[in-house]
Amino acid sequence: MDKKSILKGLEQLKKDSKKRNFNQTVDVIITLQDLNLKKPEEQVDFFANLHFSTGNQQTVCAFVGPELADEAKIVCDETIPQTRFVEFKDKKKSKALAKKYDYFIAQGSLMTAVAATFGRTLGPRGKMPNPKVGGIVAAKPQIKPLYEKLQKTVHVVAKKEPVVHVAVGKEDTDPEQIIDNIQMIYNQLVHHLPKEKNNIKGIYLKFTMSKPVKI
């Protein structure tokens, strides 16, 4: 996907969209074709690491033992020590927690307990601590760089419908950063598709409250 096409799409989007009284999110929508999403091997589900933040604060909750508790409390949005896991056997509390945060990370030695307590609510939402994004950490201080990395990480998913929908920036984000984020997502997505570029049907840009513009 070339830079000029994306820039032209961004300019058209700004021209066609009404000015809102808030800083809208810029989304890229990529429609897919010739996939059988009933086959797990043809589904899309990966984390894309970007060079720039999307402008949306990614909230992080940590499941930790005493070894990581101090750092987690400073860095993360919420820290849940193992001693509190029993509270979340209550389904309502567990579901509320699952909705509240974008990412969950966990101390590796606690993963069995995390899976037993939170697996039923986090699993179906794709929010279990994931080693692919570095979400399972060792018992040594390393949470701050992980938190910073997650601010530039997006979850790219197409499991039920052949559409990928991802935030790539804000209305006032430098266009160069938005373009770079889109290219990063596109290039990583292509490598996850069985027919690569041939599985891409269309690419669109939109603001939170605008109609899509085709690139």
C-alpha cells in the first residue's frame, strides 16, 4: 500500500467530514475475500506492533505476586494480587473487569491460577494474558517497557466477519504517523493471510462519526 494513496484518502476524509467538538479517532477498515473463516487457519488474530501510538490510551490490568506488585502498582491502571483472585469467582465482578481493560498481563508463575479464575471471562473476549504480545512476565521488574509497548500495539482480528477494523490515530495526529501505522498493519496482515494480497478486497479510512472513504 503506497504512501500517496493513504495521504490522498486522509485528505479526502477531512474534506468530506463534518467538524466535531471532540478529537475523533481515525480507523482503517480492511475488507477481506476468498477466506473460509470457519477454518481456524484462515482466521485473522494477531497483535501488530506499531511505531507510533494510535492516540487512544490502552488500559492495562496486571495479575501479579509480591515480586512484581510494587512496579505494577506504579505502572499499570490496576493491579490484582493473587490474594484477591478469590473475589473474581463472582461472575459479575469477573465480567466487569474483562470489560474495563484493553490488556491483561500476568506474572508467569501465576498463569495456572489466572486461567482457572479468569479464563472463562477473558478467554472468549481474546483478553487472556498473551505471550505473543509479551503479556506473560517473569518475576523481575519489566512491566514499564511492556506497558509502553502496549500503547503502540493493536489487536487485529477477523474471525466472524471478513473485516479488519483498527484504530490508527487521532484526527490531529501527524499524517505521517497515521500513514506509517496503516502500512505497518497492512504489511503484517498480508503475511497472516493464506493468499496474501489476493485476500485483500478493499481498504477504507473513517473518523469516529464519518462515512468511510475508500483508499
